[in-house]
Amino acid sequence: MRRIKNEEIKFEFPADKFLEEICAEFVELFYSHPLVLEEIGYIGFADARGWDLGVQSSKFKVQSPENELRITIYESSENKIQKPKSKIQNQVDAVVIGTGAGGAPILARLAQAGLKVVALEAGKSFEYAKFATDEREQSKLFWTDERLSAGENAVAFGNNNSGCGVGGSTLHFTAYTPRPQADDFRIFTEFGVGRDWAISYEDLEPYFDELEWFLGVSGASPYPWGKQRRKGYPLPPLPLNGAARLMQRACEKFNIQTAPAPNAALSQDYFQEKIGVRHACTNRGFCQAGCSVGAKGSMDVTFLPLAVKHGAEIRSECFVTEFEFDSQGKIKAVVYSQNGKTEKINCSNVFLCAGGIETPRLLLINNLANSSAQVGRNFMAHTGVQVWGVFDEEIYPHKGIPGGLISEDTHRPQAKFNADFAGGYLLQSIGAMPVTYVSQLARGEKIFGSELNEWMQNYNHTAGINILGDCLPHANNFMELADEKDVRGLPKPRVYFSHGENENRMTAHAEKLMREIWTEAGAKKMWTFQRNAHIIGTCVMGDDAADSVVNKNGQSFDIPNLYIADNSIFPSALSVNPALTIMALALRTADRFLEGGI
Ligand SMILES: Cc1cc2nc3c(=O)[nH]c(=O)nc-3n(C[C@H](O)[C@H](O)[C@H](O)COP(=O)(O)OP(=O)(O)OC[C@H]3O[C@@H](n4cnc5c(N)ncnc54)[C@H](O)[C@@H]3O)c2cc1C
Ligand code: SF4
């Protein structure tokens, strides 16, 4: 990735940054070596007890009996994607582009309704059981095509913010799955900034219910914040790891309510109708490197096997480049490259779900769906500042479910926490795999050599908290096509991102609070990693064709048989992790399409 400053768009990489990047790459390599890992006390595979050392927990309420897992029927077949017997012929009802949080639910829904559907996915198909407990080996899950990143807060890509493979970014997401709250959809009405959604919480609520039970979300019931879940979570909470327990203890002192986070990782074996049984999380802690247990609700073990069972075909390593149109301006074929050859599939409808960068990039390359001039605009990335502390206790940050504890007390912190910004954030405890951690430390603190090693000697005593906060759309934050070409000869995307005053105030507020929490928990020293997470906006949804790319059902205003369902259509960032909402929107778009309502 290359970083360039907003005011000096010369496409040069400053020498000091270049050196930093080289050093950081070397640091990653060095700390990947087994002997170095052994030296910092990293003890390999997480087991069910390793994370339990040292840190005392206070109690939290567990699930009421009626919400405990009821379905314990085991099917003989494992939940892996079965290969279809034959290729669907080259004329289909719908082509779905991308198989991540947006594409996979749509593919399944359309296939279940009996439609002939094919998914085209740029990435490879992986067998989850073969995922290694090795961060460098698992970097194959990242989208590593170069993206030019510009602005004061240039967003990091690669292992951050993007995935590539059958299952998309969910292959290496952390599986935090909190719901947005109702007021998240009305930030403009509430604060006079940003943009309201054209739909409400209530429009998505049935889909949240369905998704939580389909994926097997583990969480606290009742959940302390927002509207009550009608059925509660299907599974009891996952055990809290070291960071979660420290955060829980300290938050009690500040009267900040916490709960085990809703997480789409299974706290018990779980049976999914028409898929089979998925096994419970083993606290391996490597969610962001791919779950080799199948416990994490990534798309490759949930919606995609369901889709294939109902006749959908998934074509991996197929990169979509173009579209062909009929005389009425409807898409009649999707063109893609596979093994260096150009292929084509004829179709009646297209669901574009390539994510917040590739979706607008494909549209801009083809000059499509952009009568509003909004394609690529409205780029947002959640405020996601992290504070890391070093403690006396043994924490083993790579063990246990990394997405452990949550607090939404800061959802609207204006009164209780004296906040001076619009929107809000949530607090989450975080785990860290060693190479990811050292890479952040080197890049964030710009320390190398013995100073870095000193911090890493404390790796097993390290715990993190981060926030997931709103981000407003600003005119100077957007994605465009660069003149430079990628290996396919297509223009590279260039993304501009700078915090506005609101993001700066929120970040400063959250950093202060998190430092207070870690001080209370007994941190001996701390450091802050400034970051933004998730790629949001760029094909905004709305009621008006003049300022929106798609309508509230995900349908393009310009091309009637083109639908977009991914992170790009969010009008505002929401102060929660996005995947559950992306999936809910995708299911809603599929249902509205099937009802003929769009
Ligand atoms: C490390 C990490 C941790 C995360 N943790 C969480 C979390 O805890 N909770 C949460 O809610 N969210 C989390 N996220 C974010 C979440 O995973 C994403 O927001 C979500 O998966 C985005 O869904 P999407 O459908 O928009 O895109 P993706 O899931 O990225 O899917 C897009 C797919 O389209 C494919 N594609 C792109 N271009 C083309 C093309 N031209 N032709 C064919 N295929 C193409 C890509 O290969 C990819 O598979 C995390 C993300 C990362 C990277
Ligand atoms: S912690 Fe659980 S969900 Fe995450 S990788 Fe390990 S087994 Fe999978």
C-alpha cells in the first residue's frame, strides 16, 4: 500500500515512510519465526484453559433456559461447500458478484426460491479445516491488489479492511455481531449532520432475528442496550478472555455497564438446517486468520453451503470486469476473467456485492449507474482507535475469542460522558495475534529494534480495548480511479480519507476514557494505535435518484436489473460493526426482489 498526503498528490512515497514500511515488513517476518515467537512466550495453539490464567472475572448473567440450544440433531455430512454436479448453463436468472457478507445471503435466498444463480468470486475457494495457526500463511485471505490510500488519515488496506476468497472478508472477520440501535438510522434528524437512512431499524429487525438464529450468535440475553431481541440470542455467551475480564473489572468501578459481546462464533455445537452441524469454538483465538474449526459464522460455512445445496453455483477465481447491455439499457451479460481467459455469462439480473471499494471501482471503470455522480463519494471508515496496556497478570492475548466484551453505554455519550460530538461509539475488548500486534506496534509507535523487543517481551501481559464509532460523510473523503493500472490493466482505486472535527473529537474522547479504564485495571504502561476500520459508503442508498446510487431496496436508479448489496450502500456508518447489517440488508433486497416489489 502507498500512502500519500492530500495536499501533495504526486504519487510519491516519502523516503521516511518508505523506510518505516520496509522496517515494519521486516519486523513482521522476524516475529513470525517460531524461535522468536517462543522467545516472547507465545505458546502456540490456544487451548480451552490457557487464557483463563491470572485474571479474575466478575459474574455475568447467563442465558435463560428457554434460550439454550435446543437442536442437537447431528447430520452425518459436514457443513462444507459441496461441488455442484454440473455447471449451470450460461444463461441464469441472476449473477451475484462477490461472496462476502452481502453476496452470500443473496445467493442463498435466490437459490432457495428456485432461481438459477451463479456467483462470480475473484478469490480462491479454501477448505476451512486446513487453515493454519500461522498468520503469514493465512495472509492469503487478504485482498492484496494495490489500493492507493491518501488523505490525513489514509486508511490501511491489505490485512485491514478487506478480504478475498469464497466468503469474502468474513473469512477473516472477528465475528462481532451487535445490532445497530434504532437511532443509528436517524443521525441527521438527531444531530443535524450526516444522513438519515431511507429505511428504519424496524425494516431490518426481522432479518436480525433470522440471522442471529441462522448463524448461531452467542450473546447475553437479555441484551442490555437497544430494543430487546424478540427471541434472545440462540446461544449463551462465549467465555471471556483475559482482556475482557480486565475490562469488565475496571468498567464496574466507573459504573459502565458491560456484557459478553454478541459474536457469531458458536459457544456450543450448533445444527443448521440444510447445512449440518457446526462445532463449538475451541478458544483458538485466530478468528482473523480464518477459523479452522468452522465455529465462526463466516459465509463459507453458513450461507454458501446453503446456496449450493439449493443448486447455486460458485465460480471462484473469476474477476468481473465488464457488462453487456440490451437495447433497453438492462444488463444482459457479465464479463469476467478466469485463468487469463475472458468469459461471459448471460443473465436476467445482477447483484453487485464486491465491497466498498471494488463495487464503485467496477461501476466507475464501466461508467455505470452514476447519473447522481455519487458513485465513489460518501466514503466512511469507523473510528476505531485502540488502547493497549501492559499488566502484571498473564493475559495471553492470542487466546480465547478476541471479540469478548462490549459496552454500549457510550452509544450516545453526550450527557453521561460529557461528549462534544454527534453520534457515538461502542467499547470492545480485543485480542491480538502476535504478528498482527507487533506490526501495529511498529507502525503505530514507529519503534524498532530493542525498544520494540522490550514491548514484545510483555506480549503475554498485553490487553487491548478499542472503539467502533460513527464516521460522518465528508465531501473530501471519496474513492476515484487513478491513472496507474493494475496487473489486469484496470485503473487502481485511490481512496481519500481525513477525519473531520467530529471524528477527531470522538477519537480523543474515547482514547481518554479507554486510558482511564486501563489505568483502573492496573496497566503499567500503555500505547495508542490510531486507526479506522471498515470501508463504508461509496454507492449510497436513498429515496432520491438525484443524490443516491440505489433506492432503499438496493436497486440502481439507472439500471433496473442491477442491485447492490454490500458495505457500499450504507448512508451513514452506524456505531456498530457492520457485517450483521450488511447481511440483513442483503436478505431484504433479495426478498423485495423475489416479491417483485422492486
Ligand atoms: C480483519 C477484519 C475483521 C473484521 N471484524 C469484523 C467484526 O468483528 N464484525 C463485523 O461486523 N465486521 C467485521 N469486519 C468487516 C466485515 O468483514 C465487512 O464489513 C464485510 O465482510 C463486508 O461485506 P461486503 O459484502 O461489503 O464485502 P466482502 O465481504 O469483502 O466481500 C466482497 C467480495 O467480493 C469479491 N470481489 C471484489 N471484486 C470483485 C470482482 N471484480 N469480481 C468478482 N469478485 C469480486 C471479493 O473477493 C470479496 O470476496 C472485519 C473485517 C476485517 C478485514
Ligand atoms: S476463537 Fe473460536 S471462532 Fe475464533 S478461530 Fe478459534 S475456534 Fe474459531
